[in-house]
Amino acid sequence: MFKSLKMVLALILGVVLVFQCYAYGSILFWRAFAPDATSFMRTRAAQYPNENIQYDWKNYDGISVNLKQAVIASEDAAFSNHDGFDWRGIENAIKRNEKAGEIKAGGSTISQQLAKNLFLWEGKSYVRKAEEAVITLMMEATTDKERIFEIYLNVIEWGPNVFGAEAAAQYHFQKSARSLSKQQAARLAAMIPRPRYYSEHPKDKRLRNKTNIILRRMGASELPENDPVFQGLNLPKLRNMPSNS
């Protein structure tokens, strides 16, 4: 019995270690190359097999500054300065969860959201949050903030199987991500927590109110810049990435 338990624990530990190596290698690869797909994209494809995935990578300079400011204002105002974790936000989330008696809030930063989207599964659990934290640490240790933000803007969901800024701009406004106005950018940022719902309910009062709040906050958004530690690595820039739609 004891021997069987040890074998099971060893197998679980082996699977965990293999997954960590896979995640670490993928993060290093994605410093220079665009992900073909993410774990979340594959989940959505399985959930909605009749919907075509719309995903068209754009380099950082090909995305409107308005959208960058709006997303920072909406999702993670301290993104440029923290180490991947918003400790005050996490503390507040723990208090909310304890009060509710269940996991309702996560206090996730942009880096944590990206870790989840790239590698993990849906649902709220402390196991997933722990794995998310490990991946976030690996990403923050190896990848500069601008690149993390660039990947995030290109892979998050913005509608029914609509992923990334370019696909979102085309789907919602029939224009490129580079050309988004402040109002359009703020509206897209406001959709991030519930993109499918807001795509189906574009006149929702909460969406309008949050859009207005983001518009007021955008001017104070601090955008990330390439860290000089990483600039010395001379990583190749992406150019003319093919559409995956």
C-alpha cells in the first residue's frame, strides 16, 4: 500500500515537473515568436466547434496607444512597476473570498491573466492559482514587460472566438487595431472581463459605465518599456506574422 502511494506521488511529481519544463521552454520561445494558439483558445474551440477562431497577430507598434492605455487603466494600473503580482489586490481578493465563503475574486495582474490564458484551464481553484503564480514568476524573470503586454494584447478573448487586438478591432469596429479611437479602445478594455456577454449585449449599462470610467483613467496609464536587461539579448522582432483566422 505504502509502495503504491509512493509510486503515485512520484508519478504526479513527474507530471508536474514535465509541465513546468514545457511552460518554461514555451515562454523562452515566445520571447521571439508568436504563439500559434493558447490553452484558452483550444478550450473555446472545443466548446464552440462551429465558430472559426479569429486570431491575427500584430506587433506592439501596430496596436493603438489608446488601446494600450485603456487596457492598463482597466486591468492593471501598476503593471509597469510590479513583479507580476499586485499584492494589495491579492489581499483584497482574499478578504472578499473569505467573506463570500468561496472564490469570487483573484486579484490577477496582466501577467497572471496571460499565464492562465497561455497554459491553464478555466475555473477557480487554489491549485490553478498556485500554478498560475509559478508560470508568472518564470515569465517575469525571463521576459520584458513590453513583450508580456504585446502577447497579452494579441491573445486575450474579445468576442465569440475573437482573440487579440487586431481581430477585435475588425470584428467590433471594422478597422485595424492601430486606428482605434480613445472611445473604441476604452470600450474594448471594458469588455475584457465578459467579452462574449458584452458582444451579445453591446448596450449593457455596465459596459457603458465602465467605458466612461476607463476613459477618465487612460491619461494616467503608464505603459511598459523594454527593460535594458533584456535589450542586450538582441531578440529578433516579429514581422508580418500570418493570420491564424
